[in-house]
Amino acid sequence: MPRFDQPLTNEQAAAFSKLALDCIVTEYPNKPGQVMLGEESVLTPRQLHPVFYGCFDWHSAVHGHWLLVRLLKLYPGHSAAELTRSVLEAQFSTKALLEEAEYFDEDQNRSFERMYGWAWLLRLVVELRTFDDPYARQWAQRLAPLEQRIVELTTDYLPRLDWPVRTGVHPNTAFALGQELDYARAVGNAGLERLLIDRSLTYYAADRQYPVNYEPSGEDFFSAALAEADLMRRILPAGEYSSWLDEFLPGLRAGEMGRLLEPAKVSDVTDGKIVHLAGLNLHRAWTMRSVAGALPAGDQRAQVLLESARDHLEAGLEYVFSGHYEGEHWLATFAVYGLTEVDAAP
């Protein structure tokens, strides 16, 4: 089983890649999330989204593509690498990506995949922009219209969002802000960075005594608490962050965190909502490591988090290769995100 302290083997990278390779070109089953205005709106997933039509839904298709790019960059010798290049070259066509961007021009589509899918799209852009590879540079260039559209939608939306969405599923604001902040810094978009920092501080800087006993809910794939802590470590100076975390999670030093330190059990891997809890374990694992890495050397809170992160990783990985599409269409992304230490990347 993969571990945090060891790189993936080429065989493991290929296995994760093969899940995504199968997924991104699997059109059905599908949950399009389309607002229908009339009979003309009744289109197939691939007609609606000529690139991101697979993996059951748009956001999973986006982060399935991200997984493939990340593993191609980190493990170019894995056995599925050549196939990955071929499939991505076909997927990332100029015409199809322009159509993906144009989809958001319609008023009823402006909130489509807000902000979870937007966050993963910009994470995909970061992966391509930091990949010293001729194919990746071409793919990034072709993706630019959709990238720009998502940035425009974000800068329009956030000033109108008076309160953050505090949930353990897709609309969670903290997760998206963290991903988009990484994007803004990676591409040097100072205006977007200022907006994201301003909104993050407005939403979360005064938070105190998070109710840890309220997690998890039965369908969570995010820890709302850890998504927020993971965002704020990107923003606050080290000393301020340490103090903020003591106020936000006052029981952490003593390991008194309710069920937040205990891996969630998945009672039914074939239930598309219940299997979210496998993703919760993986999300907790990577955010615990990221938060621990932002704390001072020797801080006992880091030790508490790192020990729990190992347990959560092991619990989450059990379900990635389950043989059931309910989890297999997305869980590999959460596993690869944590195992390849995305948040530790330069």
C-alpha cells in the first residue's frame, strides 16, 4: 500500500492512471447538472462538454485529467505514460476546449460547478503550467480561454458572496479558495491573489472554537474544519497562524478533537453518497499533513495530526480500487493529491 513517506512506484502510478484513463472517456452513467431551458437543452453529456464529459460529472472529469497530467509529470516512465499522452492530446483539442469555455457564456450556466469544479480546473492549469514539457505547454495554451473564463467568474462571484459555504461536500468555499490561491500565485495573478486573501480573511480570520463533534456528516468528502485550516496556513504568517489554530481548534494540543481524528468507516461502497466518506479520509490525511507542516518545529499539534493522517490515509486507500464506479470515478484523485504532496510542491 502506498505511504506518505515513500514515492509511488511506476506500477502504482500506472494503476492510478489507468483508473482515470478509463474514466475520462466513459460518458455514461452521467450526472450533467444541466439547467434546461427547453427541448434544445436536451443534449448528451459529450455534446454539452466535449472534453469533460466522462467520470460521471464535470468536476470528476476535470480532476481525472489533472491526475493524468500530474502522474505523467512525476513518473514519466510508468507503463501507461505513452497512452496518457495520446489520450490527453485527443482530449485537449483547441475546438473542444473553446466549446467548454463558451458553455459558461450562457446566463444559466454561470454558476455551473461553482466553485468546486472551478477550483479543480485551475489546479489542472497549475499542473500544466509547471510541467516542463512541450505537450503540456500546448495543452496549457489551448486551455487558456476556459482558464480565463473561470477566473472572470471567480472575480465576479466572490465580492457577492457575503458568507462562506461551510459544508463537507462540493460547495465548500475554503477548499476552493485554497486551490485558487495556489493558482493565482503560480501564474502571478496579483489581483486575484489579493481578492482571495481578502475574502478568506473576511470569512475565516475571526473563527473560534470550531465544533469538532459535528464532523463528519454522513455524506462528507471534506472536513470543513481542516479545509479552513488548510486555507489559512496559506495566508497567515507562521506565528499568527499558530495562534489562530489554537483559537480555532483549542483541543488539538491535547488530542481532544471529537471524531475528527478518527477515520470514518464506509458502510456501503456501492452507495455513491456513503462512499464519500472514503474521500473524507483522504482529504483529512492530506490537510492534516499540510497543517502540521505549517506549525513550528516540535509542536505537539503536528505530532497529533501526523499520526492521525497516517491512519486516515490507510483507511481511505482501501476503497480506491473497489471495483465499483461510485468511488472509482473520483477517489484516485484524492489519493494522488495526498500521496504526491501537491501542497508541498514549489
